[in-house]
Amino acid sequence: MGAIVRHHRRVRGDPVTTATHTVLLDETERQQVFRACLGALSRPGTWHPLQVTRHPAARLPLLALTDLMTPIAALGDRPDTTRAIEEIAGLTRAPIATIGDARWLLADPDPAPGLLAELRQGTDQEPQLGAMLVLPLPVSSATGWAYRLSGPGIKDQRPSELSLSPGLVQARAELLTDYPRGFDLLCVTEDHRVLGLPRTTVITEETR
């Protein structure tokens, strides 16, 4: 999976609210988000509390883990997603890039499956350059689908109820066929929990 690197630098700008809706994380908050994301990717399909609750949940991974050397982008065309990326860039100094050049991306809720084909996948020599996609999910799984997860970090199989459309899951599977190349997903709910789906995780839809 792509590397998650926690940075110890202080970000220039107002320590409370340089942007309109997004506020700067302090060092303790960055550590909390870093540990939650790392745990989520190390144990795919398990939910981990982000602990930080005074910020919009889906923005937290990018606020904690991007900087001048980490191009970011929005995946989708919703104005609120684009605005979030602009605010994150203003705080972290991460450059805004095209989808194909971005290392970290914030997706629209339920993005079009075809957009996944634009994500960078790294190379055989540098697979860590593959994209990390942060995907907002609703808190309730009432509208979700039943899946089984398997792969590294999972003993046998792990059942999971996720609001990931079968179309998105299928598009992901069709693209992740050239390991170690690929991209990774962090699913974040509005109640500030994160679940990791690294490129090595196989997602199979359950038959109901």
C-alpha cells in the first residue's frame, strides 16, 4: 500500500482557522489521525476512531498527512469537495494537482466508478507513489451492501457492510491487477471513523 508519512513540521498560518470551514490541526491531532489511518490500513475492514471531532471528518487525513511535497486533488465535480481541497491546500501548502498527478485525493460521496481509472498507481519500482483516495461514507449502513474482505492483514475473511456501490467495487477490482502498482482507499464516516482498503484487499459482494 502507499506510504503514510507523518510530518513533524509546523504549518504556517493562523493556528485556529486560516480557512473558512477547515481549521488547522495541532500536533496532537495530527498524531491521532496518523495512528488511526495507519491502523485502518494495517487491519483492512476494521473501523478506527479518528478521535479528532472539531473538524469535518473526511478532511482529516489530508489535513494531517499532506504538505508541500504532496499534490492533492478532488475526485468529482461537487463544489463542496473542490472547496474543501482549496481550503486544505491553503492550510497545508499542498499543491493542487490534476487527478492523475495527485498523491492524495478527496472524493465526492459516491463518485462515478469511471473516475478511478484516472488515479495514479505508482510503478513497480516505486509503488508507494500510487494514490491515496479518501472516500466519505454515510454513518448508517442501512443503504449499504454486504461484502467479504480478504487479503493481507485479514485472517481468512472479514464480513463488512459498506456503502460502496458494487459498480465502484468492480471498477476498483478491474484496475488493481498489476501489484505492487495500485491505489489505496480510506473510507471516512461523518461520525469520525476510518476504515482502510489497501490495494491488496479483495472485496467480494455477498449474495443475499
